[in-house]
Amino acid sequence: MEKTYKILKVVLLVLVFAALLLGATRLYDGLSGKVQMDTLGAQEETAKQAAPEFTVYDQEGNAYTLADFRGKPVILNFWATWCGPCRMANKEMVPMKESLKDKDIVYIYLTGETSPKATWENMIPDIHGEHFYLTAEQWEYLGNEFGIDGVPTYLVVDPAGEIKYKSVGFPGVAKMKEELLKVAK
């Protein structure tokens, strides 16, 4: 009886290890570009509407509006520090951002009070772009204005201030690049 119990424990451990190894391999292959990562259930839509105006403040208290970036393509990234898919997408987009650096794209990252501020402050130096930490009221207002149903949510805004693309969930690097190139000259 004791021998059967030990065999069952070993078999169970092997199965658990195999499942973990398979998951880790899938993740590694996706991050290294060997396979296309799942788009995390991204819900995409092509939008053609004027982006609502808003004012946000940077860490030094300087006010910015979306109109301040008019004339440039903009990507609005609604994210959270605790959001695994957000963090993964931010890392996956680094090479894309480097390849598009001559397109003068403005990357705006918006997060709210559900993200611990100290964690956010530690993370943003590694995520190149414009960063804004929103109050709960600002997050709710922008969430309503832009129809934010979850994080991450991405909006591509053309130089004229019109929303051209929206995705709830990360659509993948190839799709993000495709949509940004449509609005970048």
C-alpha cells in the first residue's frame, strides 16, 4: 500500500512538472518570437471619432492635454502595474517602439490609483513614453469617455486627433505596428 502511494506521488509530480514545463516553453516561445503569442482575447474595433479632450498632470505637476500632442500620432495605453498582460505587452513592444522611433509617435501611458504609486514610479523609467498617474475620478471620467472596459486598452489617435483604432486586450506587436503605421507619416 505504501509503495503504491509513493508511485502515485511520483506520477503526480511528473505530470505537474510536465505541465509547468509545457507552459514555460509556450511562454518562452511566444516572448522570443518563435510562435505568435495569444492576443489575450483582444477585442478590436476600428473607430473613427474625435478623441475626447482631457487634462492630466505629470509627476512634476505640469498639465497636459491631448491637444498638446496634435500633429503627431499618439497611442493611449490604459494599463495597471498589477496587470500581467499589461506588463508583458509593455516589454513586447520595446523593439517595435525602437523600430518606429523615426515616426515621431507619442506613447502615453495612463494608470490609476489601483496601481500602487511607488510600484508605478519604479516601473516607468523602463517604459519609455509619457506617464500619467490618474486619480480615481480622472480614471472613471476617461474610462467613460473612451469606453474603457478593462486593462490593457490601447487607442491609436491620428495627428488630427481622431481615434482610428481601439483594442481591449493586447492585440499583438504586429497588429499594433500595423495600426500605428496607418496613422504615422
